[in-house]
Amino acid sequence: MSDIFTGLPNDLRELVRRAAIDHADHGITIFDGRGRRSERRSYSELVELATTAAARFDALGVGPGEPVMVALPTSWEWLEAWLGLLFCGALPVASSGATGLAAAETQLGKVDQVMGAIGARHVVTSEGFRDQAVAGDFTRAADGVITPDELRSATPTLGFNPPTVSADEVAFLQLTSGSTGLPRAVMITHRGAVHNPAASTEGLSGQMHAPVQDWADCMVSWLPLYHDMGLIGCLLLPFLVGYELRLLRPQTFLARPMLWLRELGSNGRTFSPAPNFGYQLCVERFKPQQLEGVDLSNFKIANTGAEMVRPETADAFVEAFSPYGFTPEAFLPCYGLAEATLAVTFDQEGKGVRTLPAPEGTDAGFAMTEVVSVGRPIRDTRLKIVAPDGRELGGDAVGEVCINGPGIFAGYYRDEEAPAESLIGDWYHTGDLGFLHDDELYLTGRIKDVLIVRGHNLMPDEIERLADGVTGGGGLRRSAAFSVARGAAGEEPVLVVEADPGELDRLDQTAREIKIQVGRALGLPLADVVFVRRGRIPRTTSGKMQRSEVRKRYVDGTLEVIGGQKLEGENVRKQGG
């Protein structure tokens, strides 16, 4: 097998430019919002577009090293802006816009806050975003808008040459959830942004025992480009290897998941990454007539990661789609996170989803009787499992997953104190729990309170603040958000709210209002809202909320609810196996 690292550049821009030379006839196809029309451009056309955009950004006063947000849907405008910023030496920061699943006001507010936190003067987004920002009095976001039309109408700086960069300089910023709900900006270096896709390609090659270009003609993805799995795992890999890339919008997939499978079965030998919920959604929406004539034996690798991999989901997917040629061996579990650029481990055994019995004491809130192998570390990356006191643990002992390697981030942008929490020496402490067995990683839960729903990180504070806005809570009256797992469906958010006895007759209405607010603001349904008496949410002696204890009581049925409610925890236990 040829070594893809031979001659690998240290500059992400050079990696993209080489695609225009080495894979000039290959390219990217992007579908419209309905998934009915598409437009294709070659890598050489895309590099030309990005080069011109870089000179236009320079003409608009965007300087080297300056963070600029990109809040657009998956589109040519997105690619032109993000790659143009990269090529001009700025720091592109991909963010979800004020469209799609989440309410405009909530997303506008988050973009506005992030711009303030990272010192961004500009956001490339739509004219509609600007109008909504003005109407909502989000001054920073409104004043900083550069629309795609404004970018294209700018006269490029004549003879523009971007500054040279070193491998350890920051290439772009990747947003992730922060401890207070405001995303932090992870600094990804050129070295990490080049090495991680190359190492990921090796991981894919290992499963098939051949280089990717020998067995893959096309990747089909619906993952958002502001997500690390979408950006690194779906956009940068094709530049390196040169296969075709077909991009659907996330909203298109959610409405028509069979379109994703049709594309995977109709474009030669294909592969695709997706979170667990994506495969589960295909099972739930499956109608046989939608896949007539589709050959899923062409679907060679089905990466699954970004959230807990559920063996029940894999089994259900195989049962539904094996009549169309899909094989269980195509599943390839993996593990990654933004602070590692993306990939950390790949299962390269080529045997599909493999499990071990869940260790005794594994968090019952995740309803696991089995835990899935997410494989071994990618090239040049090391793992260790540590106890709370920092001691390294031996095989099969559950502890915190720590990682070391060239993909580890360079810190959080303009947040110098934050890395001290997680970067200890050369090791990043992930906050994820797991164990090593035969040098393979098995994930069992999380130390941090972060919720991972549909592949996206959510801080419980975000849900709790929305609930407090309905109940007037906060201060001495609290709410607690956490996630539980319901079988193959994966993690779903639950909210426990403190209430006074005098509110018993209004609890049903309050629960409905909370669900509406959370649905509008965050674009996800709450699986359950239950009420307890004021002061019944447990806290530490210092007053810190113990969400893990609330989850435990919810799942085992010992949470003392009021208002005649029945806990859904019994369903959690049953569906968890």
C-alpha cells in the first residue's frame, strides 16, 4: 500500500491547490435545498473560485490572521467564502446561520456573541441574515455582514499574494460547545488540518486493505460543513484523495433520508460518514418503493461516529437494507472530536460493529448493556486512560480518555485560561469515559455534562436557560437538563424542573411551553419534561448542580416527581436492553 504521507504539504492551502492539479477532472456536486437540482464544479474550478475570492477579501480589508465567520448553508457560496478566507490568510470560522432547524433569533444571538468573543469584524452570510440582525438589534452581526453578492462584486486586489505560513500556524477556527453554552473557537493548525485527513484516509484504507482511490469513486454526505465531521471528514479528504464528493444539505436529509441512500447506491463505489441518529432515521423513514433499483452493495464503508454508536441501530439498519445489498461489515465505527482536529480512532478490522459487555458501574443513563469498539488510534496518535487522580489505568479499566498527537488543537482562540482545564502536558483530557481492550478504545460515557444529540454538542445550560425563561426560575429555583439513551434512537434530552405546590394545576401547560421554546430555539424535541418540588434537584456542598445524580434517579425511577407524572425512566431501561 502506498504511503499517502509521502510528499504531504505542511500548508492546508497547498493541499487544496494540489487537488486542482492532481485531480483536475474530479470535483464536487452540491444539491439545492430540496435535493432535486444539483451543480457540479471541478477541483480546478473551485480553486480558481477560492483564489479570486481571496483577492476580493483582501480588497474588502480582511487581513491575515483575522477571524471571519461564515454563516451560510451548504452551497457554492459557502465554499467560495470559507476557502477564499483560507487562501487570503484569514481564519475562517464556520457557523450555522439563522436558517434550518433553529430559530433565527437564537442563532443570530449566538453568532453575535461569538463575534464578540473572538473579535470578529465580519460574517459572510445572507442579506436576510442582515435584515433579521438589524430587526433584532444584533448590532455587531448586522454591521459586519458581507453577503456573497457583495463579495463577488468587489474588485480583486491586483497581484494579491497571501502571506506564507508555517505548519504550526493556525489555519482556521472550529466552533465547539463551551462550559457556559457559548461555543469556543478551537484553533486548528495547518499541520493538524493536513495530517488528520491523511491519517483518516489510512484508517479507511485499512478496513478495505487497499488505498481509498482503489475502491472508492465517490463520497456522499449530508453533514453540515460547520461541523468538524462535515468539514474535515467530508470536505478536506476529497482534496487529498481526489474522489467525487456529492453534498446534500442537512435539512434535505432530515426530510428525505432515502435520497442519501439512493445517491450512495447510484454513484459507483461509495462511502459516507454519519452519526448514529442518521442511520436510525433511515430505518424509521424507510419505504421499500423509494429504493427500487438501488444497489447498496456499492456502499462500501458506513462510518459511524460523532455520538455513541448503538449496536441496536446497526442491527436495524442491516435488517432493513441488506435486501438491497448492504452488508454489516460496511459499518466502520470511529471516534473523534474538534479538539483533535477530528479523527482519533478507526475500527479497521472490517467486521462491522463489534461489542463487549458493558463494564459494571457503567452510567445507566446511557442504557448500555454492550459497548462498541471504535478501534485503534490513527497514525502518530496515542491514547491513555486515566483515573480522577491522574494515574494511568491498565487495560479494561474505565477512566477518562486522553489523547496525544499532531492533531491536538493549539488552544481556544482568545481564551488562554480554558486549555489549562484540559491540556495537561502534551495530553488532551477529553472528558469522555472509556477503556482499552487489546489496544482498542471502547467508550462508556462522559465526565462532562455536555449532551450529544444527533451528533451535535449541546450544553445543558442552554436548555435550562430556556426553561427558566418560561418558569421564571433560576437562582434558588433550578432546572436540570441531561440526556438518556432510548435503545437504537440514541441520546435524547430530558429536563427536570423545580416547581412550587401552588403550580400543580399548570404543570402540563408549563411543560408544553418549555417544549415549544426549546424546539424553536435549539431545533430539537425534549423527550420528557418532569417536575419536582423546589430544592429537590441535588447539589454539592458548594451549590453545584449534580446533573449525573438527577439522571441516575430519573432512570432508576427514584426521582420524586409531582403532579401525578410517570417517569419515562422505565422505558429507558427497557429500550436500553
